Amino acid sequence: MTDRVQTPANAFRHNLDVEALRQWVEQQRWYASKSRHVTGIEIDDGAVISDQPPLFLALVQTRFATGSHELYQLPLTFLPSGDSAGQTAIATTADWSAFDALSDPGVARDLLRRIYSEEQLDTDEGAFSFHHVDGAATIAADAPARAVGVEQSNSSIVFGDQVVLKVFRKLEPGINPELELLQFLTRQRFANIAPLIGWYAYEGRSFAATLGVAQRFFADATGGWELALDRLGSDSDSFLAELGNLGQVTAELHNALASDALDAAFAPEEPSAEALSLLTATIDEDIERIFMRLPDDERVSPIAGRVQEVRERITMRAQFGSGGRAIRTHGDFHLGQTLHTPGGWVIIDFEGEPARALVERRQKRSPLRDVASMLRSFAYAISAVRIMRGVEPAAGVEQRARETFLEQYFAHVDAALLPPGESAIASMLSLFELEKAVYELQYELDNRPDWVPIPVAGVTRILESE
């Protein structure tokens, strides 16, 4: 970064009002610890990506009173003071103002240009590196750029309706599962993903992290969640047929993720008894905590006072459901993580659950955990048609959706990945569904009380099943 000392971008590290930056970070949707106050903030490292307009890629640590901290990526740009272009300034000096660079999607073009040119920017503490996949397409530098909707944990920019660049905001040391799984699935020639175009990363003295990935953008795709809302109220039969195809694609995904016994990060493993015991203990603790705070409300009456029954079901299912293989999985699989294209289903967003630590998201688990998560997504979609569209889905459509998806999944998945026998598979599947429904119950109690009946119905279904 020598020869750039006089630019506002390079001077940022020493001149920006860190108190203003601290306050701004706390207000962003991607700020992960919304219940915690940031007591301090400091810039670990940064690199100038471009000069016109200035784009400074900053890695900052947010610190808390407990002594813990979190790492964030902040792409920042600068404009002369008073020239805000309708944006909200993070901080202002007499001469210039700092802004979130991704609030102007066009500024992010320089990140994509660096990926295409495979450059490396060295700093005193480390290096920012940019990588392009051999043979992957490129687009014109002046392609139109736009932000993708409102995202909770990342920021994505679409260029020319052909490429989408996802910028990770909260960072953890190590390779992000999104990049790791995309690279692996590309090597295995799994077709039902958005092809990887490139990525950029940081490697420093104390940590290395994935900063962002570029993939093909499907302009002609419909999100799986949107497709469900559109068709479940009007043409459920055609949607159910598509769910059969999704079941097959899901099975093929799991087969691909289990296909390399020589890659330690992906080789299938025997599930340990300790892992199953830990899972059941965790669910048991969650149930006890959540059931103790159930409100006196008719929406939770089907499960009120049944905590012991739920716990007994967990123990019973854990005893009968063992075996199969632990593999790398999607980790946060639901209709919102799928695209329906003219060429078939595409599975996206392989980061795993953002609230979990990176080491947890990289753990190997039963593929039935993905399956259970998707089954719960069907329940949500059917209820959402009523709540959001005011339309009553056809009777029995949820059960038909489950059966259609599972029939094709089990017809195509490698049987060695599953517990032996239908009863063991059913026990594990219901255990994972219960885990997911309990998580949903806590979320809805805290955020959307009107949606509480959805996870309540999920728990009730498991209690009443044989």
C-alpha cells in the first residue's frame, strides 16, 4: 500500500472516527450480536482496492465488555463532505465522508475485477488475495450492478444478471463452508449448484478467512420458497411433482458429498455414540428451557404440560435410530436455499446456519438432518400460504409433499449413508424434525407469536406418530 499514503482511503485507518464506526456497526442487519453493546472497535488490517472511487477493504474487531470480540469485513468508500449522493455517512471529517461501499453496488465492481485478474494486495500484517476459477465466465467491467434484496448476514451484488458476488460480513478464521463445499462439489461434477466463478480471501499473521465468493446468477430462476407460495394455493399438483425432483437432487447432493473417502474433510465417518448422546442431551435441555417459559396461550395448548412426554420420545427415538454415516451436509436446508430454473433445481447458500460457529458448521452429520429441515420447510410454506396469501391449501397437501419428496430421496440416496432399516430411519428423521421444531418454537415465541402454531403442530405430529 505504499505510494497511496495521501489518499483518503489509505488515511482512513488512522483518521476515521471509530466511535461513529462503532455506532454504525451496531445498527446493521448483519451485526450478529444485537443484544450486546460494542464497547470498542479497532481495525486489524485493510487494503485499498481502488482509488476512483476510493474503496478500502477493512477488517475490524468489535469488542465487548466480557472480553470477547467478533471480526467483520467492512468495504468502505469515501466522498467529499457534503456530496452524500443520498447515502448515510458513517463518519465525516472536514474534507470527506465515509460510507458503506456496498450501498452503491457499482463500487463493488472493483472487487469483481480483482477476482478476474487474480491479484494479491500485500499489507504490513498479511495479504488480500483474489482467485478466478479456470474456465469460468467473465462479464464486462461496466455491467449494471444491483444489490440483492435485504439479507440478514451478508451482502450480495448482482452484475449484469450473470454474476452474483456474496460479501461475507461476519468472519471467522478458516475456510467458509460456502467456498469449501462449492469447490468440492465442482470437483465432483455435481451439476445442481450455482457454478463457482471465483473468491477472495485474507491471510494474516494471526488468522486467515474467506471474504467473499462469486457465482453464476440465474436470472430466470424462481426461489423455491416463492414457488411454493405461488403454487400451493393454486396448482399444488404441479408443485408436488417438482418436490419429487427436489428429493432426487437432495439425494444426489448427499451422494456427492460422501463420494471421496480420501479427502479427510469430506470422507464419510461412522457416527459416534457420543455424538448421538450429545445431540439428545442438547435437545432435552432446549425442551426443558423452552417449555418452562411457554405462555398461557391457546396457541401452545396442544403441547402445554407435555414436556416429559416429549423428552421420553427423544430417548426412545435415539435408542432405535443409529447407524448410517456422518457426512458433510448443507447444514441449513430449506426451500429458501433452492432455486427452480428451466434446467431443474439448483441448491444455494452452503454456509450453514449463520448463528453457529464455523467449527460446528463444518462438522459431519447424518444426511437425514438436511432432510428433516426440508420437511419442516414444507410445513412453513403451507402455513405461509394461509397467513401471507389468505389462501387455503388443498387438504392433506403437507403429507403428500412429505411423501413425494421422501419417496424420490430414498430411491436415489446411497443406502449406506442411512441407518439400517425403515424403523431406524424413521426414528432418526423424527428426532431431527423434533430438534428443528423446538428451535422454531423458540424463534417464533421471541419474534413472531402469530406463527407459533406452526412449530407447535410439528411437535404435536411427532408426539402422535407411532
